[in-house]
Amino acid sequence: MPSYKKSTPDYLLILTTLTLLTVGLIMVYSASAIWADYKFDDSFFFAKRQLLFAGVGVLAMLFIMNIDYWTWRTWSKVLVIVCFVLLGLVLIPGVGMVRNGSQSWIGVGAFSVQPSEFMKLAMIIFLAKFLTERQRFITTIKKGLAPSLGLVFLAFGLIMLQPDLGTGTVMVATSVVMIFIAGAQIKHFLFLGLLAVAGFVGLVLSAPYRINRITSFLDPWSDPLGTGFQIIQSLYAIGPGGLFGLGLGQSRQKFFYLPEPQTDFIFAIIAEELGFIGGTFVLLLFALLLWRGIRIALGAPDLYGSFLAVGIIAMVAIQVFINIGVVTGMMPVTGITLPFLSYGGSSLTLMLMAIGVLLNISRYAKV
């Protein structure tokens, strides 16, 4: 294990993360109170669970922040194998839980865990190690590109059996960013890009609901009460928000118009209640988080730390980009949460754990 001088963590990154988390807790309550009161007779049902997830996640973040990031390099193979086993278990009837048409969860007491979320971080940790050791081969297909992408697409295949195209897309896109940063040749990516487009078209054509998502994205008003319903209601939320919004807690779309607004479409409620100013504030927080992450990646003391930081920041950036794109009608509905803000235990805990790893790298980085 290398020996570097340890300093204090990036406090601006901590502050930004906690601010996003606080905004998320407030907005999860605001967005879910009506639905939670109707379904569970408790307007705080989702807010209390999100607060619990946030508490566990923050404790995990602070704990991981003090674990030298080289430790993850040692355990990278174990982590990715465990996640592969969990991805296999979730497909077994009676073990995996089905929600919204996807068998993606494993029940743990009163809660549930989504293995595909944790595979995203495990893959980043493993690829950071692989790319560090094989960087001189990354310009070749046989020894560099094929082995790394082969593992990624094996995980993607298991995730698609659930199916969960959104999470799988984030994992693949994050991996591609890491491999590109490591020095892979553009001509190889162009060839793989053509294969990816062909594969994506095949996935879309293989499932009617995916075709419906594409057609509803192109023209949601062609089926306003069916496949285009979510996008239309999301735009109806964003539009009236104006510059300053309708006011915190004053959303109209959360009154059973926008389905489960506390999850994937929470940014629509933010825009409706807090307006352009509130939405911009949230985006600026994400921009600040990404900037600090990039600074940490550039200042990391070794190649492994740089690749690890790049992977974590890429994962956050890709999720934010896709989620905001979906909510504003610029991309088809994918079911990807907005980091730190959307309701969800696995996604929130995973993101805070990833920030914990990033904070530990910052203790050694020259930022």
C-alpha cells in the first residue's frame, strides 16, 4: 500500500453533498405527502424512510471517508463477484421482488436492496484497478478493451434480465468514460459505438413498452393518457413554476397527476414549487459537486485514485444529465433517479458511499 501524506477532506464537497441531501429531504416530503397520506395514512411515510436512508448513508460516507481508498483496490474482485452473485439471486423467483415490471430488488426485513445500484460502484472500483494495471494495453482490443468491456457487458446482461435499462445504461456509460480517459483509441470507440447503437435498437424493438417510450418521447400528446402521460404531467409541473415557483408545498401536479413524484420526477416538483431560481440552484449545486470531483481526480496522487474519482464523478454526472433530460422531455423515460434528491434507499446510500470514497481521495489529492 502506498504511503502518502494525509490531510483534511474536501469540506466544500461535504457541504455541497449535505446541502443537496437537505434539499432532497425537504422535497421528498413536499412531493410525497399527499400520496403518502392517501396510501399509508401518514403524510411523513416517505419522508421518514428517506431520512433513515440519509442517516445510514451519511454515516457510511463518514466511515468510508476514513478508509484509505487503496483498500478498495485490494477488495475490488471480491466486491464485483459479490455483486454478480446478488444480480443472479435477484432473478430467482421468490428471492427477487418485482416493482413496476422489474425484478430488481431483494427484500431485507421491512426494506429492500437493489443489487444493480451497488454493481455500479463495484464496477467503478474494479475498472479503476484494471485500468491502472493494464493502461499500457488499453489501446489494444485483445488485452485492454475487450476484457474490460466484456465484464461490463456481462453485468449489463444480468441487469437487463430484470429488466432495468436505466441502471444498466448508467453503468455502461460510466465504464466507457473511464476507459476513454484511460487512453482507449477513438477509432475503437466509433466501431463499438455502432455496435452499441445496433444493440440498443435491438433492445428497444424486443420490448413493446420500450417502443412506446420512444414514440411517447417523440410525440407525448399522441397518447396523453397512456405512454405520454408522465412526460406531459412533468411539463405541466415545470411550466407554471415560472421564475420563482408556486411556493414550497404548493405543487398542483403532486395531487395524483404526476405518478409518484418523489422518485424519478422530483425535479419537476422542484421546478413547479421553487421555479427557475430553485431549479437553477439545484443544478449549480451539482455543477459545484462535479467541479470538486474533477479537481480531486486531477490532483489524486496516483493513477488508481484518478480513475476511481473519474468513475464516481462520471456516474453522478450521467445520472443527473439523463434524469433532467427525461423530466424536461428531452430524453425518453428511463427510470433513473436524481442523485441525493429522489426517494430511494439503495440509490441514496450508494451515492453517499461513493462520495465517501471520493472524500478519502481528496485527503491525499492536491486540490
